[in-house]
Amino acid sequence: MIVTPIKTSRVTAGEGTLISFLDKFVETMPENSVLAITSKIVSLFENRVLPIGSIDKEELIKRESEYYLPGDLGKYGYHFSIANKSLTSAGGIDESNGNDNYILWPSDPQKTADEVRDYLVKRFDIKNVGVVITDSTCTPLRRGTLGAVVGHSGFLALRNYVGQPDLFGRPFEVSLANIALGLAASAVLVMGEGTERTPLVMLSDLSFVEFQQRDPSTEELDRMYIPRDEDLFAPFFDGVDWLKGDKS
């Protein structure tokens, strides 16, 4: 896999469109490649921002979440939440590189991924191309951030190993490889978290990716997520009293 960051200008909320931005900075798109886009610039082009201080942050987290936990529950005032069917911080709300604004998650990152895939197919006259909308997340008991996926299009997100033999002939019973998440993690690693100004990443030489010349189906999208009561980490989810957010 080749991971190539794309340097861009600084993005300011409400100025221009994502498509015009891609017109300017994505100069080529080879067949069988994936374009990763950080969710933050999608939100900025959608003007999904609110001035810090204009609204109580906990109220905003409640508004943007399906479920959330109060900030005083933990040591650092950290707000855990479930938003867009994912465990995340503060309903996806970010304050970094926001010019004194709260930056909310994109209104519909899956729709954006589908639209960008269609745009790339038409602009570059190609068939096999993928898009992944990324964000940053944390892993329990590990310092630092890594990439997460909040929308994808143009490829199978999961590789199913169930029923296939391992090296010694024992069949896999539950193993699935999350291809979309792996691509997002690779992209976010080179995007950086500070002043790098590389919100776009080209991923190529992807022999392990199974491309699809269409958007993911509803069934494929649903398969990406696990109900809380079936999750491997259910004992941790069930150990606290989640509050219902406005999107529950």
C-alpha cells in the first residue's frame, strides 16, 4: 500500500465547497485507489460550526448524540458518547483548528462519501475508486489517537474469513477484517493532528481491497455496526447509565 498525503490550503468554515476544493487539490485519481478525506473539512464546508460559548457544551453534546455520559463521570471531564452508531468523544464535536468554533460532525458523512465517489468516477473517467471519510479516536489503555471511519464508498468495507481455514486447517468462526477502518487508520496517521494541512490522502497499490462500482448497500452498511448488547465490550457499556441524547 502507498499512502500519499495531499497538501492543501487552510479551510475556513463556510468558504467554498468540498467539490471545488477537490477540483483544486486532487490532480489525479488512478484506478483501484481510495481517497481519504478528514471529516473536519467536510464539516467546515457544510458550515457545521458554532462559536465556542454560544451554547452550553453539554447541551450541544446531548443534541448531537444518541447516548452520552456526563463529563463529571471521569477524571478528565471527558464526555463519552454514542453518535453515528459509534463510540466517540463529545458527540463528534471538535475544538481543534476551529478558529474558536465547535466543529460538529458532518450532517451525513455516508452521503458525502457516495457523492464524492460519483464525482471522482465522472471527473477522472474511472470505474474502481473508493472514498473514506475519516476521524480520530482513542483506544482504551493506550495513549494517542488513531484513525476511524465515519463513511465509505466504492469498496467492500469488511473481509469475511468465517469458514475459511487458518494456517493449520482450523476454520475461522468469527473473524472479519475491517478494511475501511484499516484504510482510515493509515490515512489519519499521515494526515497528522496539528498544523500539517494534509486533510486529503491518496491510498493506492491496494491489492487487498475489493472495489465495487457502486455505493454500499443498506445491508452492507448495517453490517459494519454491532448492537451494544451483542458487542464484545458489552460488559463495559452496561456498567454505566447512559443518558439519551436527542438523536436516540
